[in-house]
Amino acid sequence: MEKLLKILFLDDTPSDVDLMKNELKKVNLNYISKWVETKEDFFTEIKEFVPDIILCDYSLPSFTGMEAFRSFKEQKLQIPFILVTGNLSEQLALDCLNEGVDDFILKSSFRRVPKAIERAIEKKNVEKEKERISTELLNSQSQLRALLKKIQIVREEERAHIAREIHDELGQQLAALKMDIDWIMYKQNNPEEAVVSKLNEMLKFSDEMINTIRRISTDLRPAIIDNLGLIATLEWKCNEFEEKMRIPCQFTSTVKERKFEDHLGMNIYRILQETLTNISKHAQAKSVTVSVSENETELIMEITDDGKGVTIGRIHNGKTLGIVGMKERAGLMGGELIIAGEKNKGTQIKLKLPFKNEYTNS
Ligand SMILES: Nc1ncnc2c1ncn2[C@@H]1O[C@H](COP(=O)(O)OP(=O)(O)OP(=O)(O)O)[C@@H](O)[C@H]1O
Ligand SMILES: [Mg+2]
């Protein structure tokens, strides 16, 4: 069954209300209505009658229809509002629509009333649906962000845990194995040359394995970040990059070492790590500079290379995850990552983070 429509008339001319009702009768509209004349009654009925639509006379004795609309608008109710007026200039019509009135009807054309009601309700329903969808979208976006943040934290915790296990357990077991090999070598009388050479190989191999374990656990979570702090870790990463890639990497920092909040430090480190990996993979750069600075409100890390330069198309390629991940990390910290590049002139990555004292523990 069609829903019973509730119409509230705000009008001081009973004959006008009757004429409008007459038009509604002609189209067999299933409705009930209330009729009020004063501002007080109008707002009482909005609460008590809870209309689906309001038809308001433009010129009332104590206040105008527009005044009624403005007070009504403050209540942020999503009820369609139609102004009824004796004469309407083009300017007034524009003003009404700009203020948010849903429609207006001239008293000379009351036959428009049913159609205007139908249209205003439809319009309001579309607006409500739009608002609902955009609220839902905002909610799910913020849920997604919260989830991402949680995933990042859990991932970092897991990495730290695995790094510790690998380093402490495997590392120690290997060291014990190495001592055993040493012991066998020492205990042998008249050792056979082939056996000595084999044992030496085993010693060399276990040294290599110890180094691999160190590298893997450092990659997973550089212990230096806990021991020496973030700034020292960033500098260490630049030195490591320079040594490994044989590309000069100059590090400067005007930021004092201090205890950064754990996830903040790790995120900054991961952004530098991915940027340096990108430079080694894609840039063909001859040199790199990394600078860290701060002002009253921001912490800034800038990484510049003089390689072939990243292009907009490559940044937004929709396939790779490195840059997307860096931007996401920056966003999760409430900051932003700006990437610029020029063909054969290099790439600049700028990380800007809102820097509040709550991020640090000292
Ligand atoms: N410093 C750079 N110089 C030149 N091109 C770059 C640089 N950094 C990134 N790019 C380009 O931008 C693209 C996107 O980088 P992104 O890190 O997202 O992906 P990727 O490194 O190719 O893959 P991954 O998902 O493993 O990180 C790269 O494929 C590369 O073409
Ligand atoms: Mg990458």
C-alpha cells in the first residue's frame, strides 16, 4: 500500500490551503495534513506531527516564509520545503533556490502542487541517499585506515619477533656448531689433509651463514633502531646503501636524536628503505642525498637522486606497491609524501609529518 503522506501547511489564508487540498484530491493523493499559522505552532508540529513535506506561504503576517525556512534549516531536518507565493520575481526565485528551498509554487498555478510535492520528495530522497552513501563511504574509509594501521603495527611486531628468533636462536646454534668444528680440528692427531680442508670449508660456510642471519634479521628489523635511535639508523642505512650499491649517498640531519614513538620511527625507516631500493632498481643515479630536518610543526625527510627521473605515469601505474605503500604509511602518520621527477634530472621524495611532542618520549 502506498505510504500515507504527511503534509504541514504554514499559511494564514485558509482559502489557499483549501485550494491546494483540492488539487491533491484531484490526483487522489493518500495524505493527512496539519495547518498552522504561527512560527511557534510550526516548530511544535515539526516535532510532533513529523511531516514528510512542508508547504509554506511566503508572506505571513508576523514573519516571512524565508525567515521560517532559515530557522527550519538550522535544525538540519531533511524535510522538503516548498514556498507558496502570490508573486515571484526572478531574483526572489534565485534567492530561494540558493538558500536551499526545494521548490516554489505561484498561487496562480496551484495545479502544480501535486507534481511539485512529488518532485520535492524525490529530490530529498536522492539527497538523503547521497548523504547516506557518502557517510558510509567515509566510515568505511576510516575503518580501512584503522585496519591498515593495525596491520602495519602487527607486521612490524611480527618482523621484530622473527628477527629476534632468527638472530638469537639460529645465530647461537650456529655459533655453537662453529665451536664444535673448531673442537674437532683441535682434537685430531695426524689429521688427513682432505678432512682439514673439509673442516675449514665448514668453518667458512658457518661464518657465511652467521652473516646471512645477521643480514636477514637486520632487514626484518634493524636492532640499531632500538639501540642507537632513528637518526643513527637512517644514517646507517645510507652508509649501507653506499657500500652495497657503490653510489655516494650523503646523509645530513638537523634533527636531534631522541626516542621516537616506535611505529613512527619504523615507518620513516621503511620509507627510506623503499626509496633507496627504488633508486637502486630504477634510477641509474650517480649520487643520492638524504636530509632530515624539523621545524615547529613538521618533521621532513627529503631524498634526492640524480638519475633518470620518475614520471607521473610510473607513479600512478596501478600495478606496483612500493610507492602506494609509502604514501599509505605517510597518511597513517597524518603526513604526506610528495614525489617529483624530471626526465634525466632525477627524483625527489619529500616526506612531511606533523611533528608533535606526543610522538617523542623525551
Ligand atoms: N628513484 C626513481 N627513479 C626513477 N624511477 C623510479 C624511481 N622510483 C620509482 N620509480 C618508478 O616508479 C615505479 C613505481 O615504483 P614502486 O616502488 O611503486 O614500484 P616497483 O619498485 O617497480 O615495485 P615494488 O612494488 O616492488 O616496489 C617504478 O616501477 C619505477 O618505474
Ligand atoms: Mg619499489
